[in-house]
Amino acid sequence: MEEEKNQKGHSRRNSKIMEVEEKGLNKKNSKKFEIEDLEESKSQNLGKFLSQIPYEVWIKIFQFIPTFKNCLNLSKTCHLFKEICETNIIWYYIYKNTFPRQYKKLGIEESDINSINYKQKFKENQLLLNAFQEILAQLNETKEKGNEFFRQKKYEEAKSRYEQALTSLQDDKYDIKKYEDILTIEYNIKFYKIQIILYSNIALMFLKLVSYFRARQSAKQGFRKLIQIKSMLISEDESDENNEENEKLYDKHFGLLEDKLKYRLRQIEDEMPLPFSFYHHSTIPVNELRQGTMLTHTDNFGSGGIFGQSNVFMTHFDRESENFTGIIINKKIRSRDGEMIWIGGPCELSKITILHNIPNVQGARRIIEGLYEGGEIAEYEDNPNYTIKKYYGYASWFSGQLDGEIRNGNGWQHTNLVTPDHVLNPQGVINMNAGDFY
């Protein structure tokens, strides 16, 4: 009797495979299934239990299984699972949750899901994703080889490795546009982050090799990548509810890199010989300079220089507080998604300055008659009677620096005969390609 009792107890313990807790489907009548054990020896009992679950419930369950791997693991337990996993509607939910960007772009309605073989589409995307992961792995491997040479103070060899990694991206198989629909923000961050690190490292190698111009060029190309990732993460629509979260994401992954590139540029400028330095200070002020002054430069500062042939509108000019800030109004660059965005200057590329001609806007700051900065402008953005411009970054000078550049014949001309139309509708707009920000 005792032995029989023990066997029954043991049988009851073995049969306790899953607990079912009533929770209410869609907040009213749902079921939560907690699988405690899926051993092959118990699949028969599990199969009997699963066979009692309505097909509609399975659909709800599979909405929350985002990966193919989880689905396959479940399919090993019983034939019923395998059959369910092969249905197109289940693959629809798996595909939808795994590749939300592509799903959203396709605009497929649930009523049309049978028009696409989602299992096949999922597998195709997985192959692309695997290829992209290989790209990241190869870039990291080449970067680490460069780091090893750097630790050995073999700067030329290290530079060659870093440049090799960036050059490889010109190959068609590295074209990120092939992957952009299936990549999450996290993958895009990894892709851009390693490129920015490579540009920063190359800049340091050129600095070590006393090649100052090329060092500065590489650092500014890193800044260009920062602008691209910023425009990808942050919507120009200030009412976008995701902007605050994405700004935090940018600061988390790229804030330190941005500071590092700024530091790298300061290093380069400090080391550069005087004929190439932009820090020509003067103790004699140029009295005509003020808030609202327009600066014009006819020189290039090298191919693609951001100040070359630029028009800079001074939004702040205060000698007492030493605030000398302006916005380049005639330079644009193509963002990652193909949109041309305005570049206000090389400083703080994550900072957006808004200039407009809308009077009486709450929170706006008047710069000159009829031209304002910032304020609550959302309700006017689609109004054809007003012009609103957004600029990434700004230009800034130390006390005496701009005066010195003008007095030393550094190419700047200036005027105070400026109207809102001069600023908001500039002539001679230049589309930048090189990412050269100084």
C-alpha cells in the first residue's frame, strides 16, 4: 500500500508541468500560461493539455513570442506546437514583432496577411541581419588590430588599420541602406558608433604623426556622422513624444563621443603651427560688431570647410558676458535618410537653434526687427505666411578672437544692413559633402 501511495504521489508530481492562471483575456478574460518544464518525456501529457487550448488563444500567445528561436523551442515539445508554428498567421506576428520598422513601412493590414509568406520573409531578413552582424564583427576586429598597433606606438600601422575599416564600408555589401528597414535603433547606434570611433582614432594617429590638417579633417568627419545619427534619432517635429527618450539615447551613446571629438579638435588646434591656427586674438575691438551683424567669408579654409564662403548671422554678441555666437545660414548637408538639413556651425551639433519671423511668440527672443529665436512655434509650422528654419550646431568665438580674425585679414567681411529675409532666405546656399566643419 505504501509503495502504491508513493507511486501515485510521484505521478502527480510528474504531471505538474504547467500552471494555468485565470487573468482575463484583453483585461477581461485572458489566460496566463507558465511553462515550468518541457522535457521530452513529458511532451505527451503536455500535448493533451495544449490540445484543449483554443486556436484564438494561441494567436494571442504568439503575439508575445518575438523570435523564431522561441517558437522552434516550443515546437519540439509536441506535434500540435509544430503545426501551429507553420501557420502563416503565427509567422505574421513573429515577423511583426521582430522587424517592426519594415512592417510599418509595408503598411500591411491584418486582413491581408495571407498575401505574404511571412515565414519566408522572416528567413530572408534573418539572413540579412546575420550579414550585418558579420559586418560589425569585421569592423570591430579591424579596429582592435589598430588598437594593438597603437598600444605598441606603431601609429602609421594603427592608422592604416583604422582607414582599412572605413574604406571597407565603400563596398556594396556594406551599404547600410540594404539593411535599414530591418535594423533596430540599437543596431544603427552600433554601426554609427564604431565609425565615429574610427574617425576619432584616425585623427589621433595623424596628430601623433604631426599631420595636423588631416587630423582635423578626420575629426570633423566624425562630427558629420554625429549629425546623421542625431537627425535619425530626433524628429524635427518638437511634439514627437519619442524625442525626449531619443535625446537621452543620443546622450547615453554619443554624448561622450561628441565631447571626445571636441577635445580632439582642441588638441589638434593647440598643436598646429600659427599660420594654420584660427585663434588670432586682438585686444582692439571691432566696434561695428553686434548682435544682428552678418559675417561673410570668401575663403575656403581647405576643401569643404564649413566657414569657407559662409554667411554667419550673429545671434549673440555681448562683450561683458563674453558670449559671441552665430549661426551659419547658407550651409546644408545630407542626413542619413536623404534629407538636406541646415548646419549652423561646428559647436554642439546636438543643439538645435530655431530662427523665424513670427511676431509675439511666447518665449521667443528678438534678435533684430522682425527676426526671432525660439519660442512656442508649433502651431505656426504649417502656416505659409511665416518662415521657420532649424539649424544644427552653431559658431562661437572667444573674447577677442573674432576681432583678431577680422583685423588680421582672415577673410571676414561684416555688415549690419541685415533683414529677416537675408537670414531666412539666404542666397548662394552651399550643399556640403565632405563633412569638414572648420
